[in-house]
Amino acid sequence: MTAKPKVAFYWLASCGGCEEAVVDLAEDLLGVADAVDIVFWPVALDSKRADVEAMEDGEILAAFVNGAVRTDEQEEMVHLLRRKARVMVAFGSCSHMGGIPGLANLWDKEAIFDRVYRTSPTTDNPDGVVPKTEYASNGHRVTLPGFHDTVRALDQVTTVDYVVPGCAPTPNIIAAAVGALLSGDLPPAGTVLAPDVALCSECDRRDTKPDDLTITEFKRPHQIIADEDTCLLAQGLLCLGPATRAGCGALCIGANMPCTGCFGPTSSVRDHGAKAAGAIASLVGADDPEEIERILSTIPDPIGTFYRYGLPHSLLVRKRQPAGATE
Amino acid sequence: MSDTDTTETAAAFEPTIVAFFCNWCTYLAADLAGTSRMKYAPNARIIRVMCSGRVDPQFVFDAFAKGADGVLIGGCHPGDCHYQEGNTKALRRFTLLRRMLTDLGVEEERIRLEWISAAEADRLRDVMNEMADQIRALGPFRLPDGAVAPAAPRREEVPA
């Protein structure tokens, strides 16, 4: 009983989809639960931070951490789990690259608080109250974690041993990762636990991708009824398959939706968005500067498109703040 | 003390410009400018690439992340590309890249694509001077505090 390896699951700035993904293992979850002792999983079990603090350093075999880091509390928990766990696993796009919450790096704390607590149409806050890290009420001191200007991926806060990619990670990827972890047959630290090739290589539609693919208008999924057998890029949909790591089994493409890049880049790419933008822009079917401009203007939001899951992990990390702005 | 330092630093700010020049046109223009003993702003660190189409947008982001204040890409005039259409590919990428950089708060003057042929040393000189002046006026490009780019990924396999 005590010989079972201990694992922990924790969530940071995330949507809960990664926790769902663990449950999506379905009956395989029972096998995992048999093989390991889940000592900490706040979303599912009544275990507390103090329980983790009481453990020996390195007592946990692996901590699966999903979500990006954006508050003091999350940062503290990351350091705590790193101490207690021998293997730190970034689970899902947010902890891998910053994820959707990472798009907040287009703003800073002040702008976000202003929008959320003051100016959004559904806000009724005449006194302009915004969260404070400390507040005294009836003689009691109440505290909240500090909120950072910059959202970070897990490996920008601590050392990460493995990455289970995806938004959310697919059951096959999770099962393979857990299997590798329990067997001890692990690749070198720092590895993303998914095939190191582009998604196109495992896409059922790859044979319909023309060699001389050009695009004269980028279309969004709601604007066309896409053919279900033809390469989506060939139909003008902005599919990030050519620049995104394989391993998901092209699930989105199977549902006739273009790849949005949640598995991140292959290991030969440093900046996913820049590489993807380079790959897509070179498909533009025009030579004239104005025509190129027009075609590319049919991509409404390049940052949200190419850095949908990875702005904090990009080379520039975030939108540049005006000089003199404080972190 | 710090006040004096800041003032002096601001006054002495000289931008660092990373310049990617194609082997067949713009690099030769720089060569010609040199052999013609032209004087121009010495702010650029020139990196010779075989073609402007070789400039991966990652190179530009990397330059900014590593402390460049501006990036200049130089290629052959349209129709003159040694590889037929490498410069057109550069233009397509640049058009999108500039938009992304602007969205990330990088001023337009910091990133520039110019067609400069091997004979146009004077044009190279003018572009270099103009860009150095513009960026000097903008001030240094500064990555935000606390924005620490993650380490480069571990290469999982070496292509054959």
C-alpha cells in the first residue's frame, strides 16, 4: 500500500479543462488510481496545502501542474510542488506555453483591473473597488494573492522535467505519459511527451494538400462550409498544422475545424507564433505589396491567431509596456 | 549619482541595429559603400544571409529579445532576386511580421525591409543613417521587466 508512488495534480490559471482531461481517461483512470496514490488534487480530493507542506522533499513521484502562473499564490504553490516532487510535469498548453490566459500579456494588471472591475458594461462598482492584497475589516486582516502584470508558463517559474501538451491533453498523450512515468522508461528531461513532427504528417487530409499551395483570402470557419476530405489550408482556412506538433490525432481537423496550435511547436522551433506566421505568410498568393497587404488583412487578429496558446513562451513574452511602467 | 548616470546614458544612446542583408544585392551594396569609403551611421551589425527570403520571423523576434533596438532586412529589388522570388516571400512574411510587432508594442520605425541593389551604396548609406536617426529618437527597445523568455527548447532529434 505504502509502496505506491505518490502523484499530485494542481491547477493554476486554467479553465479546468485539463482536470476534465484526466477524467476523460475514462476506465483507464481506474488503472492509474490503482497504480498510484493521488495525494493532492484540490479539484477532486479534500487535501490541503498544509498536507503537501508536511511531506518530505521529493516524497511525491510526480506533480502534474496545469495552468499558467499569474498570482503570488500560484507561484508559491509551484515552488512548493517543485520541492516535494521528483518529477515536475507541465500539463496542458497553459503550463507548457502560457495558454489562453497568456493572451493577457497584451495588457497589464492595471488595464485588466480597470476593464474587469470598472469599465465593463456589466460592472456596477460606483466606489471603484478593486482587489487589494491586504484589507482590514472589523479588526480582521484579510489577504488576497498579488496579481502579476505578466503571465508566465511553468518553465518560466521553475524547472520543468516533462511537458504533456495540448488544450486539453488528449487521452492517448496522457496515458502514454503516465505509462512512461510509472515504468521509469523516461526520455531525457525537458522533453515534450508527443511526437516531434508537424501535425500535417499525421493528418488524414495530407494527400490533398497541394505542393504549390497559395491562399488569396483567409477564411474563418463560420464563413464557409468546408469540404470534409480536403486540406483545410487549401480551402483558405488558417490551419496551423504545418507549424504545430503532432500527437493529438488531428482531432480538430476530424471535426472539420482548423488546427489552432495547442500542442505548441516541434523542438526545432523556438518561437511558435513567429514560425507559424512565417509559414502561413509565405503561402500568400500575390507579389504586389498592396495585394499582399489586402490578403493578410483577412487575418483579423495575428497575435491571437499565431500566439493563441503561447504568447508568454514567445521570444518577446508580452506586449511591451511604455518606458517607466513598473512590473 | 544615478541622475547623472541616467542623463549621460540617455544622451549617449546609440541604437543597435541588426541588419540581415542578402548575399547578392544588399550585402554587396554595403561592400561597395565600404570600398567607396562612404561614411554612414555605424549602428548596424550586418548578418549576411543567402537571400532575404531566408530571414525567418524568429530571427527578428530573437534580435529584439537579445537587445537589438531595430532590425533592417535588405534584399534585391522585386524581379531581381537571385532565387527568383525569395524577396517576394520576404515581403509576404514582413507584412505580417510588422503587424504582429506593432500589436506587441514595437514601433514601426524599428523594423524595416528595403530593396537595395548591389550598385546602390548611396541608398544603403541613406537608409542606415535614417534608421539610426529614427531609432535614436525613439530610445532603446526594452523588454518589459519580469518578462523572462524561457530557455530554448531541447532539440529532440537532429535532422539528417
